[in-house]
Amino acid sequence: MSKPLFNDQFLKACRKEETEFTPVWYMRQAGRYQPEYRKIREKYTFEEMNLNPEVAAEVTRFAVEQLGVDAAILFADIMTPLPSIGVDVKIKSGVGPVINNPVRNVQDVNNLGDLNPEKDVPYLMETIGMLREQLNVPLIGFSGAPFTIASYMIEGGPSKNYYKTKAFMYSEPEAWFKLMDKLGDMVISYLKAQVNAGAQAIQIFDSWVGALNEADYRLFIAPVMDRIFTSLKDTNVPLIMFGVGASHLIEEWNKLPVDVLGLDWRLTIKKAREEKGIQKPLQGNLEPAILLAPWDVIQERTKEILDQGMEQPGFIFNLGHGVFPQVKVETLQRLTEFVHEYTAKR
Ligand code: 1CP
């Protein structure tokens, strides 16, 4: 069977070029809301799924085919590279990442090793290679950002207020910057390897960095993010930045050498462009809980976003955060269809 024609609309939108319709994909488009995912997950742990290129590629591709979306995102986790640098992490069902040897002092930071992606996560490179042969949409590679990864490493797991992470940052700034340096190196080599293996765009998830104010972001985070994006520029693939509850930081993000900004549902596309002065392409930002409302509510909110998004080139429709496990597959299928039909240029 020959591969159908390649759909490049997502990549065009990332480059702020005109598109035939608004491209769409969903954060966590492969996951527990899918009966088919849950079935596979009965047989394997999350880690086993990741380690097995056939399974990881199948789960990635199945979400694309089931939903009709315009981009695939590699099935992995922001924790995937961490065991290789000495972090003892497990993905616990219904909880998320749990870390048995949290980082609590400078010695713990010094003990962290370097990542050699080709040697340490060869299965991921293999998954990417397989997907590039199978997919007819672009493949997005990804990584967590240093702050978000550090928050798990320091807290030991998911957190509400990140007080241990912040206490470490404020009390031991030297150790903090050393940690940011190490994680920055890890993210750069990890993402470069993904692009070398075939990833056609990169998204960096700084999911929890919105916990910091602007001044702290500028001081403690912006330097490492600047280094990461500067170093990835020569890969020539679009670079996307995303975080939750981070509307107060988007002017800071806008200064980074990043191509696309991913917004959560708190800031409208219109405000981001008109009040915050963002000229970069935007991605987002339907409130994920709306997907649990009746279809007419979903459609109305989606229209509002699309009307704003379509005003200029450089818009990718997505949710403001990941799909909840309670969402029905049919809802996302209908949403994809609606976005494509409503935005199609006639
Ligand atoms: O289609 C896809 O998006 C699947 C690939 C993917 C991605 C991009 C997974 C699979 N995880 C991620 C990113 C990720 N992981 C982020 C950034 C995006 C976000 O903000 O949601 C974060 C913060 C994590 C950490 C993590 N891993 C959590 C959240 C915990 C918390 O603090 O609230 C959870 C639940 C996981 C496990 C996980 N990762 C991915 C899946 C499908 C799952 C569930 C695993 C299972 O089946 O039990």
C-alpha cells in the first residue's frame, strides 16, 4: 500500500505560511481516553510501551488515524530520558511520574550523569524512524523543559505549589543553575537526536513554569531556555513552546528564539496578538473541560477560537492542555472534522 499524499499544513502554519485549512492536533491525543489505548495498557506498563518501538509507533499512529489530525506526537513522556542520567523514576498509574531519589542538594545535582541519546534511548530513535515511514502527517518530537523536569526531580512527583522546587531555587541558586545547565544539556542532545532520527517539529513542555513570576522567570529560567532554543535553531525544524497558567510569561517567551507559542485557555488568541503584541504563530487553546459539555457548547467555543486564529496565517488549533481520560473519542473526531470544515478556504 502506498502512503497517501503528505499533509504539510501543520508545518506551514508553524512557518506562518497560508494554509488550506487550520491544522489541528491534540495534546495527549494518545492516551487513556481511548479504549484501544487502555486495552494495550492492560498488557504493558507505560515504560514497556515506550521501550517497544512497534507498540509506541502503533499508539502514536493510531491516534492520528482515529482522530484525523494533522500532526503526530511521539509516544513517550517528559520523564523518558531521566533514568539514563541517574533518576529513579516510575510512571504510576493514575498519579504520574514518581521519583524515588529526589534531588535535594548540590551533591545530588553533581551525581547526575550525561545523556547519550543514541546509546541510552535507541528504542526512541527506532520508533521515530518507523513512524516516518508510516505517517503522512508531520511527526512532533518533544521534551520537558528544565523547570518542569526539575519540579518532578525535586518534589519527587506531581505537586500543587512547587514549594520544594522554589525553596531549592531561592536557597541554593548555584546548585539550581548547575541543575539547569545539566538539564539544558540533556534537553539539547535529546531533541537534536530526535530531529536526526526524523522528528519534523519540536515541542518543549514547560507545563508548570507558570508557577513562577516574570522576574524569577527572567532570572532563573530564561537563560537556559535561550540556550536550548538557540542551540536547536540549526536543526531547522519549527520549535514550539508550551506551558499552563503562563499567560503572564508570554512576553518573556516571545523574546526567546522559539517559533510558535502554545497557549492554555486563560488567554485569548486575540489578546495574545493585540495586547501582548505576539507576532509569532500561536497554537491552542480550547479549554479541555469543554470537551465534556454538549456538542453545541463545544462548537460555539471552538468557533470563537477559530475566528480569532484565522485572522492571520500562523495558527494551529489544539486544546489548552491535555485530553482528559473522561473525553469520548467521538467528541474529538467530530471536533477535528468541524475545525477542518469551518476553516477550509473555498
Ligand atoms: O499523545 C500524547 O501526547 C502522548 C505523549 C505524551 C506526552 C507529550 C505523554 C504520554 N506524556 C506527555 C508529556 C507530559 N508528561 C507532560 C507535558 C504535557 C502536560 O502538561 O500534560 C507532563 C507534565 C508529563 C508528566 C506526566 N506523565 C503526567 C502528569 C502528572 C502531573 O504532574 O499531573 C502523567 C499522568 C504522565 C504519564 C503519562 N504520560 C503519557 C501518558 C499516556 C501517560 C499516562 C500513562 C498511563 O497509561 O498510565
